[in-house]
Amino acid sequence: MKTFIRKYEYNYIKKCLFDLNNTLRNCTDPNIVEATRAYIQDKILYTFKDLSKEEIEILDISNLTDPLHIESYLKDLDKYVYGMPSITSTQLTKLFKKEKKLKLPNLDNQDSKLVYLGWIDESIRKLLITYNMDGKLVGMACRLTNSNSNNANVCAVCNHIGSDSEVAFVSPICKTSNTGIGAYKSIGFHICLDSTSCNDRITSTEKLEKLLKDVNNLK
Ligand SMILES: [Zn+2]
């Protein structure tokens, strides 16, 4: 059986089953439990297009009648999950050719399933992000700012809420088609500094793709 669930879809299923877990733990009315399960089942299936009969069976949650079942179900489901295709250092160097002396992340161990690859290069104080958009590798080099407030920031990519040390304000320089004065455009947003945790939380790539399109001046 081959993989058919994207990493962010898996995160979405995980989030849905967290709700089911709450219902199983807190609700004593079997009718409400069944109605909630049916609703969650629809939400999960609705995420996918063109599922095979086998895949629908894999996504069937009718047997999850106890909170204990959920964890093992998710563990088992992981074998059907895939992340972004692996990246070579040559691709990264080419993608970020404007960044001088860029320190590349360790690419030896790429079996972890990622929605996007993100790493911090402290020497240039940037968070580098790469993502495979419709088969093409795109990226953004986000300048990190020095701020230390206790504000609650929301990650633009995964919606996680955290203070500056966890969810920081960044500003990538954007590409523009305009070559005249003011050709550089800059945008700013908050994003998780820990890309691994962010990757485990993203349930939709819509916002990430929108940001990458804005930064790279793509339609
Ligand atoms: Zn995040």
C-alpha cells in the first residue's frame, strides 16, 4: 500500500481525532458520541479527493470507540503519510544564491516527513524556508528581528500562539517585477522559530503558499 496522506493532512486528521478523544472522554450520551464521530468522519474524508475503496477503509474511524484506540490508530496511519521530496545541498545553494556564506542544514537524514524545510542560520540571522510548490522548489530568507516582548504572537503558518522566543516576527525581502525605485518590497509576519514543531502542527498549506507567492512574486 503506497502513501497517500500528505503530512499536513495527517496533522489535520490528528487534530480531528483530538476532538473525538475529547468527546469520548467527556460525553456520556452515545447518540451525541455517534453524531460527533460521523461529523468528524465527514470532515476527514472531505479533505481528500479521489480516494480508493482501500483508502476510505484506512480512514474509517468507526472502530475508534475508546480514547486508547486513537493513539495506536494515528501511529499506524503514519505509514501512509508522505512529506516533501528530499532536497540536495546544490538545490538549496541555487535557491538562496543571494545569501552569502549560507550555512545549510544537515540533509543526511531526510526520512522525517515535512511540509516545508526550515532552519535558522544564526550567522546571518535568518530563518530559511523552502517548500515544494507544484513540483518546483521555492524559498524565502526571513530576517529575524531582535525583539523581546511578552506579546502572544500567532504563527502565520500553523496558528500556534507563543511569545517572541517561540513565534517571532520575520521580514523576508520580496522579489518584484518592478526594477525602478522602490523595487524592493518587504513584508512581515510571525512564524514559529522551531520548524520541526511547526511542521507537526500545520493543517493547511494555504497560508504558507500565499506567503511564498507574495515573497517570490508568483501568480
Ligand atoms: Zn508555526
